[in-house]
Amino acid sequence: MLSGLPLGIFFPFLIASILKTAQGSSTVAVITASSLITPLLSNLGLQSPTGLTLTILSMGAGSMMVSHANDAYFWVISRFSNMEAAATLKVYSIATLLMGLTVQLLIWGLFIAYR
């Protein structure tokens, strides 16, 4: 359904970001997303070497999304920065959200350029 649109590159990002936000591990999010996305590459129009590379980058961007209390690294940032959990949620969680979205927009731009 998405193969004709340049929005197919957002699907790997969406899957990885949902997994990262739900369970907290970037590694598990990327591995699980890649297992789900690999059979769909041709349907998404991402089977070319460039499409595959941008898919991997897109899953990486999704795995950076929304770090919060269920992410171990959230607590590393909180403790080493001497910040309360509420302050870390305001600063670090928003920063990871913006970081993931910014990277995904850059990947989408590359996808459009190399299409």
C-alpha cells in the first residue's frame, strides 16, 4: 500500500520508535523492527541498496526516540547529571524525541533525493 509513496521510509522508523518507547531498549527495538521490516522491504519500495541503507538508518532513528523511566540509560543520565526524574523527563525525554524526529526527517530528505 505504501510502495508508491515516499512515506514507506517512515514505517521502519515508526515500528522501531514504538518498540523503543514501549520497552526501553534501543537494541531490542532495532533487532525486532528489522525482523518485522525485512519481509516488507519490496512492498515498501526499499529493496534497493540505497533503500536498505536508509531503512537501517530509519530504524536507528526510531530507536533513539523517547527515552523515559523504562530505559536504563535514562537513569544513567539522571544520576550522573544529579537531576530528579521529573527534570530528566522534561529535558532528556524531550531531547531524545526531537533527536529522533530530526534524524528521521533528514533520512526522508535523503530518500526523496536518491529516489
